Amino acid sequence: MALNTKEDTKMEFKVVGTRVARPDGIDKVTGRARFGADMSAPGMLVGRVLRSPHAHARIVSLDTSAAQALDGVHAVVTRADFPDLDLDPMLADIRDNCMAGAKALYDGHAVAAVAATSAAVARQALSLIKVEYEVLPHVIDVDEAFAPDAPALHEGRADESVPEGMSPNVMARYSFGRGDVEAGLEKADRVVRRTYCTAATHQGYIEPHACLAQMGPDGQADLWCCTQGQYMVRDTCAAILGLRQGQLRVTASEIGGGFGGKTTVFLEPVALALARKAGRPVKMVMSRQEVLRATGPTASSSIDVAIGMTKDGRITAGFAELRYQGGAYPGSPVALGSMSAFAPYDLEHVRTIGWDVVTNRPKSAAYRAPGAPMAAFAVESAIDELSRDFGLDPLEVRLKNAAREGTRSAYGATYPAIGLEATLRTAHTHPHWAAPLGENQGRGVACGFWFNFGGNTCVSLNIASDGTVNVTEGNPDIGGSRASMSMMAAEELGIPYEQVRTVIADTASLGLNEVTDGSRVTFAVGLATIEAARAAKREMCRRVAKLWGIDEEAVVWKDGAVHPAGPNAGKHDPMTLAEIAAIAPNTGGPIAGHFEVNAEGAGVSFATHMVDVEVDPETGATKVLRYTVFQDAGKAVHPSYVEGQFQGGAAQGIGWALNEEYIYGDDGVLQNPGFLDYRIPVASDLPMIDTVILEIPNPGHPYGVRGVGETSIVPPLAAVANAVSAAAGVRMTDLPMSPPKVLGAMQTK
Amino acid sequence: MVKVRIWGSLQSATDDRAEVEIDAGTLRELLDGLAREYPALRPQLERGVSVAIDGKVYNDSWFTPISPDSEVVLLARLRGG
């Protein structure tokens, strides 16, 4: 359901758009906030996982008897402890990823787990488990895995889209587009054809995965965990373990980042299986090494691009062939990359082909706008190269080709009102664009697109007898959603923000809420919160009308109170929300509003990024000097959080562009599973990232809100690459642009 | 009848047609019609698709109305992070 209330987007706001204090601020800065590892229970055991040391190996035998006999060990589980249920392929893959079956498919793949009275005993127990492996040939690189003679991870998993004769590691093929690309390229004055590569990068959330599970002999189970979606955890664990959803209650902790990496399960089914076997609560916490070895990074990619342009900057055709490896199981985000690659542009001839490839790496998980940043890196780099070759202003070239309202997108649908052109025009007039550059410095720009989602959402709004309001929602608060929901409820009810508190419910307390992903929460949960508040207002109006003895149509809600309205309403003093709440027991009982919806029809989002860098000609090291984000937010409910999303996406994108990569040895073992060697940007690596929020209202939301969480990571790979290429004087096509790589390119240019 | 654009790699399941016509007034009727008229689409429909209707993307809401002049585009299933 999409609420098309375009006229409402012109409304005046009193609370929305302000920068109120965040409700979780004090808890987080004082250490009171409870994250996944902060949960404990009486009689709790410690769970630990034994992981494969091989990239690809058949598990010939697994002997846990010595571990089980060790004093202090209460349970050992292997794949044999997971019921052999007929799951759909996606769930079966999640089960296999949580606990290996016949084969270990990557370095770090779980093969057994123990629950013991202490971490020391658990570690000792792991050392007593005997696993006989038959080591198999492995493949790490996406292009090597794409070759027909590559070592095969699976047999017979390719879907019907894959032609005969392909590598056994190709799982699916996607193709989008229209027109005649070759004819379009013929019309160009110049065609750029290049291959671009990006490394696998981890979401890099600060909080490792953690959970606490308990299950009674009656089958009732509770799970506390750090996740982006407690309902997803409930439904996935219940399916894998053969539980009934209603018997498993999942409570989400505070979350120290997710960025898509906590939209699936890793430890949770294992902890529940251990708790079921041990009959005691089991707590599991991953080390950082485990996080990097065994949870989802995003895909690495290899992308061939051909783009033609006339000398006045019109793109005549675009083509991209994208190969994404999504780790050991099907499901890389290549379809999304293929659809989003050319989404910012109005093209007559455009085609993308995407290949989903498996390798002996951890199963990829979603990462902020899954699949789009790599595709944007390739396309935006080629457009930049053509613009520079013709001596054209790269922003003007993008404006000349920009998609607008009514443009048929490269993925097929026609755009409603969108904000790409506004971001480009604002960037063009921003002081950053005109600022001078020094020696060895370069400036890059790039555009990005993301779909944004809505989905199943359920909100309950309850009014206490003193007029305070609780909003209960079911999405873990990653980016400030408790503040945003409280603000939208306060706005709709006409009361101060401080009068509203929003809490996150467990799975037994509220209906289904989809995962906090797809930039959906402020849009979908916000929509549901507004509608729940409207339901409560209708109920209060009904009661007051009855109290006054007039028709319901003769009252209106205004500024937090019910007022008489119309010629026949009579004279009555307005009744405030608090006054109505105080007499609720006398007028029909508690006052609440609810709203349940599958909030579809979320509006797409665009951004333009601009960055200045300086490249050290002696070392190849890149320093980011200045960065500005221009993005359409529809309506920024809490501008500080929106700015934080813009800055966070840019910071992660800078890391992806310059530093971050999974480095494997020849044996297929990850060489850098720690934050010392897998280097995410820290504050001292970055300038203050400037932001410009544009507000082109989304007609599908009562207040015009669009998702903002993901689009901001789409342009920075390309923007930074274009800046580094300009500074170094050589086109960089391979991420990350680490110092040795940049130095090597400069020396061979 | 509703005209539905089919993405490239699915067109082998629609006799290489980039656009097909389905008798449908809702999303459910559209998906059922596609599965009925083009059985080779069923594996992908079962894995999941998204549908853009007049520029807005829908995943699951069966009762979403579709008018004969709506722009309808079949998309790979959208998932976020």
C-alpha cells in the first residue's frame, strides 16, 4: 500500500525537520545500552564454533566423542543435530552456511560447535574434535571461477537462465536493457571499453555478532541477539530447526552497526541447537576474526563496460557485463547491480548482463545498496574518462544525460518525480566545485541510484492516562528510527516530541516487521506510525464528539486537541490529548492506534558526490581533502541523522575505494582477518564530510519521506576513483586503490 | 489486458518477446496469468520477482490494482541492505 497524499507534502512541520535530542544518546555514551554480548542468564553456558581451516574440503569424518566426554561440556552439535528438513534452496543454503554439511566451502566455515561451562573449557573441547578433511581444489577470484574448467563448488545449482557450457560456478544470468547497443556505439565520437574490478569488502560494523539462546523441554524458546531483524531471525531459525514461529521469541538488542550484514543469521540457529541439546542457556559471541572469516562481506566484482559519447557529451549507448562472486552460495547482488548500473541516465540504447558466480569465500551478505556501488564505479568511471577526453565539464555531461520525471529507466520502469537533476545542479553551483586545486590533487564526481524499499510493517501507538505516548515498532534502531518515529507521532498528534517514547518490540509483542534494510524504516515504519497516530486521533475525536453530544463530523483535531468545528458544533472548550487520555476509562477504555501494512511503492533516490584528493607521488598514498554529498531525502525528518547517513555512506565508500579488501593466500585462507590488516577508514583518515540535503517529496509517503540510508554508498567508489585518476594522471580501474597500486600505475603510465 | 515488459534473460521463457499481454486487474492476477500463459517463467516467479507498476515497485501485495494503461515492468526481486 502506498499512500498517495501529494498535497500533504506541502504541509508545514513543527517537529519534523528539527534536530531533537536522540533518545538513545545517554545510554550509549554512558555504556548503559545493552548490545548483543551484554545479555546473560542464570546457568548460562559458553558456545564456541570449530571452523574449517581449508578453503574447500570434503568432511570425511567428524569425531566429537572426546569433546563430549570433557568435564564441563554440556553439548556438542554438528550438522547431524539439525533436522533434515525439506527447505527451500535459500533457507537450505543459510543452514549449510551456519553449519557445514558434506563439505566445508570456505576458510572459516563452521563444522561443529560446543557449549561448555567456560570459554576455556569450550576452547579445549574444540581442540578435541577430530575432523578428517579431504582437501579439494579451490577458487577465490571471480574471473577464475567464471572459467569453464574452474574447480566446482556445487553440481547442478545453476538456474535455467545459464547457458550450456558455462562454468559450474555460474549460478544465474540476468539481462536488462533495450535498444541496439552496437548501433548506439556506432554513433559515438568515442567509445571507452574497459574492465573494472572491485574487491570484496566487509560491512565493518563495530559490534560482532552475539546472541543468547535458551529453550525449554516444552519447546518454548527465547533468543536475544544483535540483528537487523528479529522477525527474520525468528522465521529463519524456526524453519531451520523445525520450531513453530510462535514458540520462539526473539528480542533484538541495541545494535552496533549492521549495514546489511545482520540481515541473515550465522550464530543464532547454532546457539539454539546447543541450548536445546544442553537444556541450558547458551551465549555465543564472535571474535573479530570470526566476523571477517565467516560472516558476509559483499561481493567482489569484475565488470566490462562499453560507453559511447558524442563530443558534445551525449551518451549514445551503454553496455556492462557484470560478474559478481557472492561467496560459496548463489545469491550475489548482481541482478541489482545490473539494474542500477545505468539507472541515473536517460539512454536509448542500454544493456547490462549480470552473472552470479560462486567461489570458496564466505557467503556474501547484503551491504548497503547491495550490488550498486560496484556497478556505479564502472559506469561513472567510464563517463568521467569520456568527459575528460572531450574536455567537458563532468557535471554538465551528467546533466545532459540525466534521468528526469518521465524518463524510462535503464531497468525498464518510468520514473516519477526524482531528484537527480537537483543534486547535479546544486553540486554545480556549490563552492566546492569552484575551489582551486593544488599540485598532485584531483577532483572527482559521480552519481548514484538506489531503489529503496518498504515492506511489511506493524506499529502500535498507545496513549497513557497522563497523555504521554508510546510508539511500539518492530525494527531495530540502526540509524535513529526511534527519534524519527517519535517525531512523526508528535507531529501528527500535535504534541511535543518529549511526550513520545518509541520502543522496539520483540517478536511476540507485535506483528511481522521486515528487516531494517532497504532504507525502508523511516519510509515504511514512519508511514505506519503516522497512520497509527491518525487512528488514535479518530478515536479521540469520536469520544469527544460523543461527550459533547454532537456528530463526529462536527469535531476536528488541531494542535494536539479536539475542537468543535462547523456551524452546528456549538461552543465547547477544546480538549487536549492529555485531557482526553485522563478520562479514557470513562469513555470506552484505553486509547490506542494501530496500523499494519505492506508498505510498497517506496520512491527511488539519487545522489551526487564530489571529492578532492591528493596523491603522494613518492608513495602512492591518497589523502582525502574535501568531500561533499548532495542527496535527495524526500523530507529529512531529523536532518542530523540524515547527514549522518550521508556521511557514513561516504566514509564506507572511501574505505572501499582506497583500503579495504579480503586478501587470500594461495591456499585460499584469508590473510587479513582483523582490523589491523583489514583497514577501514578511521576519523583521522577523513575530512569532515559536508552534506547538502535536497527535499524532493516522495508522493508515496504522507510527509514525503524517501529512504536515505543506502544511496550514499553508491557514488563514492567512482567519485574517489575519478579524483585519484585525475591526481595521479592515470585511469584507475582496480579497487582498492592502495598505495602500491597507485604508485605502480603512476610509474607505468 | 495489461502489457508487461519482460527483462532480457527472461525473454527465452516468453518466446523471445520483450512485452507480453496478460488479462489482469491486480498484481495477483498478473502473476497468476504470467505463470499460466508462460509456464517457463514459473521457476523465476517462484524464486521471486518485483513488479514496477507506474514507476512504483511492488513485491507481494496481491490486491494492488493494475489498470489496462498502467506501465508494468517485471524486475528481479529487489533486496536491500
